[in-house]
Amino acid sequence: MRRRLPKLARWFAGIYLVYGLLVFFGSLGGEGHRWWPIMLYPVIWPLSALYEALSSVCLDWLIPDAKSAASWIWTFNDYVAGTFYIVVGTIWVWCLGRVFSIVVTRIFPFRDDKVLA
């Protein structure tokens, strides 16, 4: 099936991937690094809300006293969150671009195709 905007999903995913990498790695080493999820959270909202809820429950279960936890645990959690937001976010944005391309093709079909009602 031919689609309008066939490369849209790749473009959306590529732009999000570059943006996600820039936000995550661009803020490393600075005081502002703790705020990086705010820049990516709304873009992949349903998945990010699910991840944050599951992450919170797991960390509360694994680390009952957060003040006595080793610093490597928080660094590891940050890297896991970064991997999730960048990799899963890129796949999510690709899927949204693909769905949008299919919807546009259904709404505005090619003239030589038969319209399915």
C-alpha cells in the first residue's frame, strides 16, 4: 500500500532521537541534569507516566531508606531512565509518525486508488 508522507515516521523518530540525546548528554555534569526528564516527559507522555509510576514503586520497594542508599544506585537509575526515554521514546515517536501517515493516506487517498468505504 502506498502512503502519503512515507518518510514522516523516520523523520519524527530521527528528530526525537537527536533531541533526546542532546537533552540527556548535554546536561551531564551540570546542576541542571536532574531536570532533563522534564524536557522529554511530555513528548512520550503515556509511556513516561507509566515508567515513572513503575520506577517509583520499584525504588520504594528496593530502597526503603533513600537517604542511606549508595550514590551509584541513583546514577544507575538515571542511566536506565535515560535509556528508556531515548530508546523507547524514539520507537514511540516512530509509531506515532507511522499512524499519522496512515491516517493522512486514508483521509486523502491517491486518485488512482479505490476508496474503501
